[in-house]
Amino acid sequence: MATGTILFDMAGAVPADGTGTINNPAQGSILVSTGTQPANGPKVTRPVWLFDPTTDEHISFGSFRMPENYASGGTLKIIVYNVTLQSGTNNFVMKACLAAITPGEDVLAKVFPAPDTVTIALATTQAAGISVAASLALSATALNSVAAGDDVVLFVGRDADHASDTGGGDMALMDVSMEYVTT
Ligand SMILES: [Ca+2]
Ligand SMILES: [Ca+2]
């Protein structure tokens, strides 16, 4: 047993298509550093996803095949930042879960189980653009009985209308990976 890690490509994420109920997309954006670049190098430039403060928004990573050495678990390791200056003490609330399809199972009508949430505490009057790391150990329900070799889609969203999601302005998602227990 060891810890396996799956890295998700931020540029490869897919926004929700806006159909149905609260199936709203986050906005993809390219963040360019305002700092002074080195004489012989570029500006730090990266893809991020921006999540609204009041309306739930979502992206999906997928699909990927669960590694053959997957045994159990699934803990998301996340880094976000606040796009705007915060007023007082605030949190972001994120939500996530997997849809796992075992070969032989119907693909077209697949649905996600109930997602899990994680509350991400920000510093008091946190300045804009400060990165915060968070961790979400997905429950058995949110893991959707995933097994080695399954096809998997991971969704990540901001639970913007959650009572604890008091953070002002957009939440920017920078990084997502998933750790699991190997065979
Ligand atoms: Ca919600
Ligand atoms: Ca909110």
C-alpha cells in the first residue's frame, strides 16, 4: 500500500453546458502575472477557472481511466485564490464527486451521486490573489463505488449558495489532484 496521485490538467477541464438545473459553467481564464518578468523569460501565465460568488458553477475533468493500482479512497488536493479583496472573515465552499462507469455499464444516462463539500477558510480581510490549499476526502457515496479500470469523470464546483460560502467575488481554481490508496 502506498499513495497514488492523479494530476488533473486545468486546461483540459470542461465547463458545464448550462442546460438543466444549476448546471452552470465556471469561466475559463488565463491568468497573467502583474509582476516584473525576468530579462530573459516570460510572465507567469496559467489557466484558471473562475467561480461566481452567488450562483453555483461547475467544471468536469474527464474522462480518465482509474489506474490499475487503485485500491481505495480518493482525497482531492485543491489550491484556490480569491480574485478580490475580502471583507472580514469568509469562506469558500467547494463541492465535488466522481461518476464511475464500469465497462459494460450504460454511458449515455450516467449521473453523478450527491456531491461532498469542503469549507475553505480565508484569512481575515484576505488580500486579492492569495492562494489557499484545501483537502476533501470523498465519501463512499461521492466516490460512486469507483474501482480500478473504471472510466471516471470528476466534477468540481463552488457551492456558492451554501450558507457558509460568504467569500466575496470570484473563487479562482488553480490546481486539483487526487490521492488514493494503492494495492
Ligand atoms: Ca448549491
Ligand atoms: Ca456565496
